[in-house]
Amino acid sequence: MPVRKRAISDATTATKSSPAQDQNRTSETTAISSDPPIAPTKAVKILTFSLIFFVPYFFLIFYHYNIDHDLKRSILINAILSSGGFVLTLLMIPVASRYVLRRNLFGFDINKKGTPQGSIKVPESLGIVVGIVFLVVTIIFQYFNLTADSIWLVEYNAALASICFMTLLGFVDDVLDIPWRVKLLLPSIAALPLLMAYAGHTTILIPKPIVPYVGHEILDLGCIYKLYMWLLAIFCTNSINIHAGINGLEVGQTVVIASAILIHNVMQIGFSSDSEYKQAHLFSIYLVQPLLATSLALLSFNWYPSSVFVGDTYTYFAGMTMAVAGILGHFSETLLIFFAPQVLNFLLSVPQLSGYIPCPRHRLPKFDPQTGLLTGTKDGTVVNVSLRVLGRKSEQSLCVVLLAFQAICCCLCFILRWFITGWYK
């Protein structure tokens, strides 16, 4: 995670400014505005690699599966709006970067300490741009697809309320630097709108091998199911936040998981003949397509060497969005398998997070400015364990390895579902 340096706003330190103070403020603003702009976006490179996902994704929708015309139309409208969100995010990030620098909301990259790049002020909390654009896109989409009497309208707006709430709390965390013990409570607060508005089923299918022992195929969990939803939202949000620390990892893992979620939803829509089941997965697509598009725009600036930091604002926003998509799309079990690296990272982190082992503020690998390589420390994170197992690596190479591991876990999830279909459920 970046080292943050913040200053209190002049407006909070004085109620009335003297001419000398105004002159000093003007000089300070001029100096800040004269800072060099952030590095150019890597959008072309990111979009080129994204074709690996987009080509098979749209092939499945428009050619492979016999999906209803109305469903294809709504997915396409959402995709077009999401593309507009991608462009808008690209345009807004450089503008927002100047504003956050002006308020001294920046960080220094610890993994480049001792090099010229390590002394550059990197704008912090640019996840707020992604969150705002995402909400604009998803709200506008309601005009094209959801009517006033739609049964999904209440849950859709409740989902957006939870995501908006989480984005706000994430930005508050970035500004106030809340202790990590308090951070665990933030998702539990943000999930309340979704839990209160949830009107879906609270039943689960009993795995076929144990049906003879239970006596029935469906089990109604009632309030326990909502408790499970609440815990899932807390886990997904915090797991993205703690599996971080190198350029591109937070946004990259979100892009990989979001891509897997979209393919899973399309496959389920293509296989199923149940209208309600299709609508649940379609609902998930409506949320994840804008998430993927805006995240790709952010990744264009956050990929190594990062010219912006995403902050807790983005990690909380992304985790909550994927949790909501999994809960209302009714594939929470599959979502947890997609989150396998995050589950592993959480298990490795438990001894330190619980206080059993001393936990430093930044559980990052050790950087050698002479070679530019990272060395794993004894801290319990997937980042450090990967370096201890695979040896020293550059920051960019390590990020590629971790994202490849994320993609492999998602692929294994699809293979696992294929093997147990018809036997497990």
C-alpha cells in the first residue's frame, strides 16, 4: 500500500484569511498546478489484452447460445453504456488527479523507494472516479430497461445504494485513515440497504449425495441466509483490500474476477430454461459490465508504473459490487471459488490480523533499489509467499504472475462446475 501524506484544508484552520494568507495560498496553488501531469494512459495496451475476454464473451452471447432477442438487446444496451463509462473514466481521472493533489491527497510508492520514481507524488483515491461513473451508468441504464412496475427495481436500487454507501465509506477511510479493525465494520454498514430490501428466496439446494441423509432436496435457511449474505459482503469487500500492495494488483484481480463472472452468467443464461433464473444472472451482468469497463479505464493508469493509486475507495467499491452481483445473481458458491486467491490470502493473514503475530502497517515485500527486484518477507500474504516460493521478481512480473494465478483459479472453477453438474446439484 502507498505511503500517504495529507494536509488539513486551509478552510478548516482559519475562518477568515488575511491578505498575506491569500497570497501564500495563491502561491501554493500555483506551485501545485505547475506539477507535471500524470503519465499517459496505457489504454491501448489494456484494450488489446482485453480482447482475449471480449471476443469469446460476445461470441457466446450472439452466436453460441440461443439467447432471447430481448435479453441480447438489454445486454448490448448495457455494454454500450459501459463503453461510454470507460471513455468518461479515462477523461475524468487526469482531471480528478489534479484536484486530489491540490488537497494533498497523494502517496509515495514504497516499492520504488530509493529510485527517482519513489519520490514522485502519486495521486491517491482515484477509485472515487470509477465509483461515480459506475453509478451514473447503472442509474441511466434503468431508463432503458427497468420499468416502474419491475419486480427487480427495488433490489436494483438497493444494490446501488449499498455500492454507493461503500464507495462513500471507502473515500472516508482514504481521507481519515481509519484503523483496520474499524474497516471490518464498514462493509457491514454498507450492506444494510441490500439486506433490508432483499425479497428473494432464502433456500438452498441440498447436494444430492447427502439428500438421503437429510430427507429433502431444498432447505429454507430464513434469517441464516441473510446472515450468510451479510458475511459474504464483508469478506468480498475486505479480501480485495488486503490482497494488494503492488501496482495493478487491486484493479487487475477485479478485472479477472469480473470477466469470469460475466462468462459464468452468460453460460447459465444459455443453459437454463427458467425465466426467473435467467433474470437473476442478467441482473448480475447489468452490474458487472459497467464494473469491468470502468475498472479497465482505471487499470490503464494504475498498471506498472502506476501514475495513480486506487485507494481503499476502489477496493471497497469493487468488492461490494461483486458481492452484490453474486448474492442477487444467486451464485455465491461459485463467487467464492472465483475468490480462491483472496480466500488463501485471508487465511495466511489471519495470524497477523488477529494479533497472534505482530502485524506491521504495510505488509509489503522488500524492495532493492539497486536491482529493482522485490524479496518476500515473512508477512502472511500471497504476495510475499509467492516471492518466497518463486524467488525475487520485479513488481510488474510479480503482478502478472498473481493475475495469472487468479485466472487459473477462475478456469478451475468452470472445470469443477462442469465435473460436478448433475452429481452434486
